[in-house]
Amino acid sequence: MKLKRFNDLAIAEKAWLLKEYGQYLLALQHYGYTVLLYALNQHFIEIFLDPQTRRVEKISAATYKQLDKYLSQIPISRLNR
């Protein structure tokens, strides 16, 4: 699926696709949100959760610049395996 088409879907449809076909990678706290990172068809997708309301606020494809915030979360020791 093309990223533009994915980003145009409703949140419920994006969530279903991630549940069925996505691979969860990691989570972090970012500007008051819990952000979950998934891999889907060679793309990275972010889910923004409001921790107070426990609602999904946004699901969208991540750009390379947006992926920078995850670099510190990748354990280097796992890369040598």
C-alpha cells in the first residue's frame, strides 16, 4: 500500500491494518504522548496515544527525520548478532 493511501485512511482502518499486518517495534514518550512504532510493508508507522485519556490521537507514516527520536532506544549490543 502506498503511504499516501495509508495516511488517507480513517484511524480505525489504520489500526486494523497494523494489528493484522504490522510488526510492533518499540514505544517511547514524546511531548506528552506515548508513541508506538510499527513496521508495515517496509514503512514505519507511528501511533500517538494520549496516556491520560488512553485514546489514539493519530496514526501516520513516519518520515526519516521523525525516526531520529528512536535511535537512542536501539540497543547497540543487539546489532552485532
